[in-house]
Amino acid sequence: KAGVTQTPRYLIKTRGQQVTLSCSPISGHRSVSWYQQTPGQGLQFLFEYFSETQRNKGNFPGRFSGRQFSNSRSEMNVSTLELGDSALYLCASRNPGSSYEQYFGPGTRLTVT
Amino acid sequence: GESVGLHLPTLSVQEGDNSIINCAYSNSASDYFIWYKQESGKGPQFIIDIRSNMDKRQGQRVTVLLNKTVKHLSLQIAATQPGDSAVYFCAEKGGNQFYFGTGTSLTVIP
């Protein structure tokens, strides 16, 4: 079974720009969560999508948004990028009907200059 | 909100020794905990989990201990190997989301 895939793996953007990151969950997993990982803050929860609906949201500004498609693939968007948005963005999928265990993708490394 | 802390940011152990990584959590209502391993350039990988109605759970070479009285979680790795070198995170489930610690970097000395 293929794992969680994220594209692109690396991205360099300029302040003020926007970016869209993509995540393809493990086949059959209908829940996708997004996390931001930085050296100082560790992993911080952004949001979770299930059946195309946002189910939970962390404490991030409205510049961070996401969506989920009918095939469970998910995208997250960050608008008006700031230097502090530089981080590793991780996507995790799970099958809510079976367990809380999440499977993480390799992440997208975003650098804002 | 919850805070999940780790007692030591780095840990070095000799190959073959046992490793113990500690984690403190703040929400006594958390009912589920996970340990993750993250190798350089990769996403976190599930190691073992434990529910709050348990004190101990064992996996292959790993044991998780949960002390709800002091809100403490530990991960024990038996016979540590070079491939165990990574950053280890604990995570607690509070409500509908997970809260992660910042991680402990484990280095195994050959």
C-alpha cells in the first residue's frame, strides 16, 4: 500500500506571495490533518478534514486554509506569506473508523525569503 | 491549552544499552498518547500508543509507561541500535486534536 505523498517536497517563496501544498492520503483513509513543524515550536496542528469538511482547526490565522476533495486528497493554502511561515508542513492521514493512528507524509519544506 | 514537554532535548546512549525518553503532559483529561520517531528528512513514524486506562504497553523492543498521577509518559527502547537514532516525539490527544512535544534527539554511539 502506498504511503502518504506530499508535493512539492521543497518550495521557496517570497514574502507576500501565496502557496498551495498538496497531500494524497493512503488509499482508504478519509481523514487528512495538516501540521506545521518548526525547530522552536515542534509540530503544531493546523486543521483536519474528513469527507471534504473541516472537522477541527488549530490556532492559526485565517491566512492558512485548506480543503479536501472527494477522493480524499487535500490541499492547504497559505496567503500573504510571512518569513515566520518558513517550516516543514506535514500531512497525516488516518482511517477514523479504526484507530487514532496517523500516517505522516515526508512533508513540504517551505522557505519564505 | 495543553502543553507537552520533554525532559531532555538530547540523549546519547551506547549501542546495546537501553534508552529512556521522558515526556510530561498537562491535560489530565487526555485519553490517548502516541510516541513517534522522526528520522532526518522524513515525516514522523508511529512507534507505539497507549490509552489512559493502561499503565504499560509493550511492542517490539519498545515499552511505553504511563503515570497518570504525575502526568508522565516514557518510552523505553531495549538494546538500542544505530538505526534508532532519530528525534522522538510524544503526542497526547486532547479533545479532537493531538498536541505534540518538541522532541528528544536520540543519538546512538556505536
